[in-house]
Amino acid sequence: MRLEGLHHITMITGDARSNVAFYADTLGLRLVKKTVNFDDPSAYHLYFGDEAGAPGSILTWFEFPGAAPGRAGLGMIHTLRLGVPGAASIEFWETRLRDRGVTTERSADGATLTFADPDGLRLQLVVADDGNPPLTAVHPEVPAAHAITGLEGARAYSMFSGVEESVLTDVLGFTHEGDGEYRLQGERRHFHWAYDPAPALAPRQGAGTVHHIAWASRDEDHLDWQARIREADGYVTEVKDRDYFNAIYFREPRGVLFEIATLSPGFATDEDPEHLGEALRLPKQHEHLRERLEASLRPIVNPRAAGADAREVTA
């Protein structure tokens, strides 16, 4: 039994419209699901990824309109690393982001491009050159040769960052590569996870921060993962039906909220694959609230559904 790599990472945004404009237009990802938070249906939950909404490509956001900026600190993820095909892609993205008013910083070796999204979330584009199959979306202004290929890694803040975390290695099957660096190897994809020394300032959840990270499990292994975590004296939730996958949640010892999510049924279970993310889809438990939610949620438009002339994402 092993985890299959990353499933998704979920963040907080204070403005769904600017979030959609940045990820579904500037970065060229596909908005694959427009739904609401299971625990707070008054708030959007937006999913972005490749053409099929494949695990390993998925970034998601809870919108809390006007949320104050957060601050990554102890026990929180502070950087997400997105893959691109090669060095020429770094050049393409440096120009594209600069032309759209995004400040970037390129590493001395030219292989990493660092910038922030509209909420302040720290992102890095890195050359994906060690074996992950590409998971790409189609965008008219992003050549296929430079399209983002999926998530390559994430970095979190921790005390004792260089000390091996046995829950990762002995319970979850990560490989410790030294100096706070880990690798999770699935059958088809892998993911790089790392701990860095925590800053002195206290963490603050808010816009631009990561809420949780989810690892992918084969459906038939999901309950076994729940049992394994309990056997390791971890507190893990009951299985929660998230419509597009089942999920369990727990905090790893360094404080980061982990989820383990099943690979199925996937994002096309309630929507035609050709029209993912175009209509508001509601969790089954909240469908009776549709009329009220459609009246109260500030409308957002999927750029792909709106067409090439409607990139400003207005309602």
C-alpha cells in the first residue's frame, strides 16, 4: 500500500474574481469546478488544474470575501512549486508575468521563477525534469511547449526542520532525502515535500495562505490509511464524502493539515468533461440551497466558457 503522490492543495482567497483571472487566465490553468465549501456553503470553493482535473494538477481555493491577508508561519505551507517543461518556459513565463504586472525573481541559475498571486501566496515555477508525466491545460495564449505541467512540490515551516519526521517515512511512505527534504513516490507521479526553519513571527491564517494539502490514495486503500494513522496514535477524522472524492484529515506532527483523498469518482461525475467549471455545482447536501446561493454568491465566469473576448472575468 502506498500513496499515489499529490491529490490537491487548498488555499484561501479574499476575492474569487481576481483568483479566477489569475489562475484560469494568467497562468493558463483550467477552472475545473465551481462549487461551494462543504462546511460553509455561503463561500465559493474553486478548483483549477489540467484539462481533465487530474490529481497532481489540482489547486483549490475557499473564497472568504475581503479576508485579511494571512501570514505563513510555524506549521504552515509557505511555497508551492509548479512544473514547466524547460528553461525556455521559464523565460516565457518571466515575460508573460511581467507584462501582466506581476513582480518576479529569477534564481541565479535561471531554473526557478518566484512570484506571488493576488493574495500574496508564494509560487515558484521550476523545470519539471525528473519524471512526472505532464498534466497540462489548454490556453490560447500559452503555447503547449510552455504550459504548466502540474505540481512538483511544496515547502512548509517547522521547528527542527532538518530532523527526520518518522510519521512521513514510517507511516506515510515518504523517502527522507536529507536536510528537511522528502519525496513521495507513487506509481506514476512523485511529489517533493520539504521543511524549512520557521520564522519568528506567529502564523496567521488568511488570504494567501494554504489551508491543507491532500495526498492521493487508491480507493481500495482509503480505509486502510485511516486505520494506519490511528494505529500510529494519530487523530484522524471519519471518512467525508466530498462528491468528487472521499477524504480523511489529520495533522502531521509538525502541524500541517494533511488530507488523504481517493482518486475517484473525479470531477466529471456531475459535469460534461467538455464543460467543466462552467456551471455552479453544489454538494448534494446543499442542493436545496441553490436558489439562495445563486442569489447571494457574487457571480464569476469561467474564462473558457465566456470565450476569448471575455478574459476580464466579469459578471
